Amino acid sequence: MCRNIRPLNNFEPPASDDEVHAAALQYVRKVAGTTKPSTANQAVFDQAVREIAHLTRHLVDDLVTTAPPKDRETEADKARARARVRYGA
């Protein structure tokens, strides 16, 4: 799993289309093994990102949970605290 792909489910406000696209792009980059495809592969790469983003949007929209929605700032603060422990201040 790519470390840059962040959880998108159960946030208030819900994940934006930009966040979904960014996650799809990271996933396709990881699977393809490149951050910038060759000209010959650009169309296939872009199509894969569009399809993964589309499916990801459906997944995030259709998931059901009884947990209260998470706050983005609170989750970001927790991530920063974990990073400080992991990498030092």
C-alpha cells in the first residue's frame, strides 16, 4: 500500500473528488511502477486513473458505518503526533 494514499471513508465533510482522484493517481503510479508514464502509455495511464477514481467514488459513497464521522483536523493532528514519535521532533 502506498503511504500517500489516505483513508477516505467516514469523514465530515465527505472526501472530495480531488482527494479521490489523488488516491487513484497514487494507486496507478504504484501499480505501474512510474510517476510519469511514457508518451506511448499516457492514454492508458490516464484511463486507469479515471476508472479507479470512478470506482473509488462509488466505494466511498456506498460504504456504511455506525461510527461517527471523523474530523479531518483531528485525524491530521493524530498523524502528526505519530510522525513525531516515528521520526523525532
